[in-house]
Amino acid sequence: MARAAYSAEHTFLKTSPINYVAGITAPVLYCGAKQDSLCPMHVIELAAGLTTNSELYAVDCNHFELFSPQHMPGLLRKQLQFLLKHVNLPQPKQEADEPVVIDTPQETEAEIAMS
């Protein structure tokens, strides 16, 4: 049994994603929960620190609450802002005098939770 446990741990250490994040050159958005016991925040912070072009979005909740109705709007907003910042989208066709408006709400999670 000890040999199987060693083998599983050795395989995990060799294939852990943390071993590869330093080689990522594309922009990365790390999203995490500060009270997460499945993927602790210190691991996400380490990954973000090792990734050249990264941003970290942390929410004060546990692993599963990050995807709850309370936190999902803020998470989705951050993902959308990140994509709009880093993805070159083709410019939409517009009429000569018609301005192009991209609406990104600026409410905080607290404002969303109160509504």
C-alpha cells in the first residue's frame, strides 16, 4: 500500500499544473475563493506570481460559494472585463454618426446582493 501511495504522490507532483504556469505567455485570469480548502488561495497566489501576464480575482467565500448567485455576477463581470481587455475583437459595423457603446456594469457585489 505504501508503494501505491508513493506512486500516486510522485505522479501528482510530476504532473501538477503549478510546474507549468511559469511557461505560460498568454494572459491568465486566476479566480479563487479565499476560504477554499480544495484549492487553497496560497496556491492560486503562487500560480499568479509565477505567471508572467496574470491577474488574480479573489472572493471571500469557500470553493463552492464562488459559483453561487451571490458571487456569480461579480465573477462573470471580472471574466468579461478580462476578455475585453485582452482579446482583439473585430470592430462592429456602424452608421457614420452612430457611436459604438460597450456596456459593462460597474456595480459592486454588495450592490448586486442588495438588489
